[in-house]
Amino acid sequence: MDHYKVLGLTRSANKEEIKQAFRKLAMEFHPDKHAHSSHQLKENATLKFKQVSEAYETLIDDRKRADYNIRSNSYRNSANNYGGNSDYYNRSYQNGYRNSYNYGYGYSRPTDAGGSASIVTKFEMVLRFMTTRAFLLNAALAGVLLGATYVVDAGGEALWKMQNSGKSFEEAMESVEKAKAFDDKR
């Protein structure tokens, strides 16, 4: 479902245009207005009202709108780039059916048997993964662990140098071995 088409807007519509289009369509398709209509007309109006409400909620929020624009662009491009009929894909998605190439996320269809997608789509997926909260928390934890390892290692070296000035660890081990050999000979 194209939210812009549902509201009768272009992609460059501003928030005020979105609000006006929503108000007009909400008044037209509101279920209370069709309470005394035929069953079929009431169902159609209710469905259209739900679509208008969903489109409004998505397009009025800047973050949701940006996400929708990215997903819908890659979805439309995948339908057009691979010889598909974008109207067919939109209708099947609108009716609640997700074809095996859509995955329900708007990512592009596989281009060959290996299932590789376009570079932009792969980059987009990696970028989305790398900005998830779980990934960022795991990356921070890994950074803390690496930092702690470095601090412990540097601290051990500094402690060694403080206690054994002028000797390296290898030299100290040689002197220990010599002392053991000397004790064994006695």
C-alpha cells in the first residue's frame, strides 16, 4: 500500500498537507458516518479508514516517514528492476499476502540462485543492523573488555619493571632455572 496514494498526496507533501488530506478522508470514510449503510459499504469504508489512519500515522512522524520512504523506494525498485509489475506487488501486499520475494520488509528480490541483492540494499541492511541497540551494546562491551585487557597487561608490565629493575622476564626466568639447577646439585 502506498501511503501517499492513499492520502492522494505527492512524496513532497508537507505536514500541513498531510493533516488536511487526512482530515478530509477521515470525515469521508469514518465508520460512524456509515453506520446505517449496507454491510459491504460499511466494511469498505472501515477498511479505507484504517488505511487512511495508518498512512497518516506513518507520514506525520518524521522518523517513520523516512523509514517508510527508504523501504518503499527499495520495494518499488525491486519490483521494477526484476521485470515485476509493481501494481501486482502492491495489490498482493495490500491484500495481506507477502510473496516469497518480498520478505515483508521491502528488501529487494534475489537476483540469482545465490540470492544476492543489490549493493545498496545490502549496505542498508548492514547499516540497520549496526545501529540496533543490541549491536551497539555488544560493541561497547567488547570495547570495554579489550580496554581492560590492555590495562591489565600494561599494569603487569609496569609492576614487573618496578620489582625487577633492569631485568627482563626472560632473564629472570634464566636466573630462576640456574638457581634450581644449583640447588639440585647440592
